[in-house]
Amino acid sequence: MLLQRHSTTKKSITFDLEDMTDDSTDIIPIVGLKSTLQLRDRLNNRLSRLAAASVKVCENECEHAVAIELSRHGKTDQPRIELDHELGQFLKSMEQNMPVISKNSKSTYQQGEDAGDDLWESILIYSYLNIDHIVESIKRVFSANQEAFEEFITQWLGLDDIVGTDSSLDVELGRFIISLHQATEAYDRSVGKLHQLIGLTWEMTTKVPHFQLRLASLLWKGRFGKDLYPLICTLAFPRYAHHTFIRAAETCSAFRKLSFHLDLAAPSPSRARFKRYRSSPEANATSSAPITSPPRPRQTIAKGSENVKAASHFSSSPVLDSLDRDIMAVARPFLADEDRGVEFSHSLPAAKQYTGHLIGTVLRRNMLSEASSSWYHFGFVTAKDEDEERRIGGYYRELLINAKRPQAIFEDIVTGLVNKAIGAVFEANGYASFRTEFPTLAQFLSAPPHERPTVWHMVQYLRVAGREEPVPSLKRDYGFQFCKNHDEILQLKGIYTRILAKCEPLDLHGACIFGRLAEFARQKSVYVEHKNRRFLVNDYPNSSVGFDNGEGLERHRFPLFKRSTKR
């Protein structure tokens, strides 16, 4: 379960009438007999909850414009608001799409519909890391109340046997509960499945009158219904927020001009209080550019191109101290003619060395050494177990043995490794199932180095026996910088070994980027002695923490301590 970025799912959260007001209809919600619930308040509150920030909506009726100010002050586990890239992308989508939807806009009906769909997609993607863990919480509630749920199912299945009598079972809500259980069990942590679950929970909360009372009555044993209710509402929240944003834009013509302003947490005296939000062109290009298949005929890497910058990540040579003759003999037919006569482990670029090592190993039906750079760079580090590691190796082997032109596939793999497009190489050669069978691997291989979580270095570090000196990024991100001797390194490695035994590596990464390693250990019931808790600290709030970006590593490139010269 990923550590969450936003505060939409705190256990203490409650849902009142305004929270459960759905703006997909034109109904005006009323409290009591007189007071109406204001759309402006719902817009403010729902945007605030979604962004985990304080929100102030300022409308300029004369200029038909709306300015929204966001700020994060006080104690928070969120990143500084101006550094929250995901929030920036979401606000950019709102700036682009809400004016198209707005009242009296010159857009066509279809353009407005498309803008609404685009806005929902951005909300869904932004919300993914924030509520993905709610699905696991729902599964735990079902598991904790398994006996009560089985009793409910028994009663449900026995309805047809009751002849001539009226059943007290809530059939309408019962169907939703069964669908929810099935959907959560089938959840594969994909955005598409989460979209379906959000739709299901939104339908439950809007189509079933008196939903909370009926849920508590249907699942009355223990806290079954009471525990499910806030989780269902939280999962449905993004759809409620989307409908509110749409209704606000359609109701108010001022949304034809929408701008967001970020209130910096600690502005200097010479700096304006609010910073106009602008997304960087580089960020937009990275987030929107799809991975495409390598063009054929292949093009060489040109000097001065972006490919040269990517290739610099593999510039060190040599990267392999030695390769045995069997590996070199197997890999040599895949090399270009000009590369066959060179010393394999010393004269070729690093990416070619890694690829040659991969080829020479998997074609002999062997597994790469966990200590090798090739094992890391080709993504074997993401395998959950040895069986999955062998299946990944099988994919690479099939790709190689079925290649009609060995030299061409070698160059494709090298180029794909440098350009983070190995997945495209598999797809171009008829192995599209690669991405669906190994989603974590596909994500790893497609991520540029500065976006790749350093937790994968941790996985390799723990797997390789006898390796004491961690890479610089592990010193910065996981507290190894505080180790003063070999025993302390072993103790810290033991702590992370126990943590990773109880979670996925990306869950630990989520704790790392927010500087919450100690809290995460407690959450996973991993006991850490008081004297060792000082290790579970990193360079947070440095925004580079957790990613293999090379930033802030200058002081971590030196050995942790001098080796003893005593015999």
C-alpha cells in the first residue's frame, strides 16, 4: 500500500449532507426548510480536500474571471505546494478545461463534453496515489467481517427458497455490496479498475436513498457497515468533486478565465506573496509523450540530440570487470561487425556491455547475477520472486531467439535501454503482453533515471551478500549516511529487510519521499530499537529524495568510513 500524499482518507473523517451532495443534477440541496447549501462552498471544500490545501475562490464579475488561491501552511506531510508536480498538472488541466465548459463560452457542445472528460481523467490520475489504498482497506474490512459477510451471502442465496413471504433483506443495496466485494477482489491497482470502482461507489451513494442507515442495517454485526461507509464515500469522492467542478463552470460565466495562484510557504520579503502557476514545458513533454516503437530502419544516436543526454547515464566504462568466454561467444553474433574485434568488457559503451551480458546469459538459460549492473538495468530487480525473474528472462530469450536479424535486435535493445523504451521493443516484435504481465517492470524500464525510485537500489543492495558500501542515493534517502561502522550497516540492512518482507518496494518508496521511514516501520509492525531509530531519517524535504536523479549526492560520494588496515 503506497503511503498517501493527501489527507482525503484520515480515519477521523466524517461525511455530512454537503459532502454527499451530488452536482450531476440541477437539484438545489436544502438544509432544513430554508437554508440552501451553496455551490461556492462545495467547490471550495472539495477542491481543498482534493488538493490537500487551503483554498480561496475570488470571483471578478466585471472581468468575468475567477482566481483561486491555494496554500499549505503549518504541519503537513505534503510537499511544498510549488514543488508538487502532480498538483501542478491537475491545476493546469482545470485551467484548460473549465473555461471550455463555462457558461456563455463559445465552445460547442461536443467541445464541452470533451473538456469534461479530460477534466475527469486528470482528477482520476491525480487521485490515484491518494485513494488507491482505500481499496485495500475495504478488502480488510470484508476480511475482518468474513463470518458476517458469509451469513449475508447465505441469506442472499436463500431468497429464492422463501415462497409466499416478504424478505427483510435489502435486495437493492445487497446487489451493490456483492458487486463491491467482487470488484475489490479483482482490483489490480490499474487506473482503469480504480475508475470502475469509483463509479460503482458513486452509484451506491447516489442511487440508494438513505444509504448510510441502510448500510448499517444490512451489515449490522460488529462494525461491518460502519467501517465500510466512510471508505465507500472516500472512494466515491473524486466523482463528486468532478461533478461540482462541472456544475460550477456551467453555472458561472466568470470561469471563462480561470487562474490558480500558489501561496508559498515561506516567501522572502522581496518576493510576491502569490506565485502564478506555470507548468514547465519539460514536465509537459515528459508526462504526455507516449513510448513509441523504435523506427525502422534504425537511426543512430545523433550528437546534440536528447538521446545523447539519455546515453550519458550509461557512460562509465568498463562496467563489467570480466565476462567469461562462454558469454562472449554467445553474444558475439549479435554484435555489429565493427564491435566484434574489440575487448568486450573494456572497449564497448556500457549499454552495449549490459546488453551483451544479458544475451550471453539468457540464451544459455541461465539467470543474471543479482550483483551485476545488467540485472538492475534490465529490470530483474523488480521481480517478486525467482519464478517471476525466470519468466522475465524467458521473455528476453524469446525476443532474442526469434529475431530474424540478430544485429538489429541487439541495437534495438541497446537503444531501448538508453531511451527507456524496452517495452516498445517487445511490442514491436509481437510481445505486447509484456506490459500487462509485468506492469512494475514496464514502469521501471520506461522511467527516465531521474524519475526511477531509488528503492530498487535498496532491493539489489539487500539481495547481494557481502556488499557493505551502499550507493550514494541510499545514503541520502535511507539513512545509511548515519552509519559509523559495519555493525550499524548490518543492523540498518536488517531493518529494511524486515520492512520489505511486509510490503511492496514502491510502498517503502512512498514513505521515503515524505521522510516518514520511522512511521512506516511502525505501521508495518517492524520493531526498531530506540538507538537505531536515528537511522530512519533522510534528506527530506529535499525534492530529490527518493529518485535516482544524482542531486544532493556530493557529500554522499565518499566512503562511509575508512577500512581498517589491521590484519
